[in-house]
Amino acid sequence: MHEALDRALDEIESDPPRVLVVGAEGKVVSAGVDVAIFAAQPDAAAGQVLFDRMLELPDRIARLPFPTIFAAHGLCLTWAFEVALACDLVVASDRARFGLVERVIGLTPTMGGTQRLAARAGVGRAKELVMTGDLYDAGTLSRWDVVNRVWPADDFATELDALVAHLESGPTRAFAAAKQVLDAADTGGVAGANAEVTRIAAALYDTDDMQGGMASFLADGPGRATFSGR
């Protein structure tokens, strides 16, 4: 599955969409990773090669220059949860549950989940999820700012479609700029973001969407612009 998603990302990067939704079919999103893969590594050096390879996938998703949504309709453990945390938004059914359960084999999460949880919910909550290995419902993780939206299971597909349509119709290049500013803040704090934000924002003058958006606002008022993503 990891290799299949890598190939899908190759296609996505060559022909970018306005929005990417990562989800799953079936009763669960993910019940975890095949432990036999870890057990097959002969030593720490081989283990690090495997973990480096696994880390590439969420990092690729985090770098995509358009909104990304992870949609969790059911149980979402380990590998898939760490992929979810690399997305811009995590949305969930009220039946979804999440966990980082690597403690059961004496491992710690390797795909960025620990640090991305800390960025969303704080270091204390990240330690709690990793150290307890407990399962957490979507409502709890929403209160902790890990999950952005929780919808009833019966309405999940409809609500997801509406959110996708809303983001898809927006100024995609401006969304990418916001992600760049937040990346700068993540590494350099407010000062780091301040050093980059004016350059990033000014570059949007060269986009069709900002030029068209300003013209539409001045002619017709707010909320009437049509954005092409260019």
C-alpha cells in the first residue's frame, strides 16, 4: 500500500488537483502495520533504512501545494494515523477511533506522528497518545485540535463532499502560500514567518486568482469571485 500511494503521489505531483482527499474503503481505515515487516529487518541499520523510507510518504503529502484532507470513517491506527497528521485537515466520522499503538512491540512512531501530534495538540497530549497506546474517539481528538471536524456517520460522505467543493472552488495558490507561511512559523516561530510572509504574499499578485478576485470584489462585492487555481 505504501508503494501504491507513492505511485499515486507521483501522478498527483505531475498533474496537481485543487484538493486531495486521502481515505479508505471497508470497515476500517487501518488496523496497523504488518509487524513481520519490522521483524524482517536484521539490525538497527536496516531498521533505519526502512523507517527513512516510511517517513518519506507523509513528508511528501505535507509538501503538496494545495489543500489535503484525510477522511477517517473508522478505526485509524499507526501508519494511517501518521499519514492523516501530515494532511492539512483531518475529518472524521463519529464512529472513528485513532491510536498510535507502537508500544505493543516496543517501538515508537517513526513517520512523524509524534511531532505532528505535538504541533496540533501539544507535547503533553502527544506523550499521552504514544505512551498509553490507547484508542481515542474522534470527539476527543477534535477537542484536542487533532481532528478538525467530526460528522455523524450517516452524513459523513455528504459533509465531506461539501467541504471538498468549498476548498476546490477557492484560490488554490493562496492556500499554498498559507502553507508556506505556516511552515516558516513551524521552523522559525513568528519571527521566522514574518521574515517570509511579505515575499510569499506579494508573489500572489502574479496569480490570475488574486487579480480576478480583486477585480470581482471592486466590481461586485465580496464572495462573487470565481477562482481557477492559477
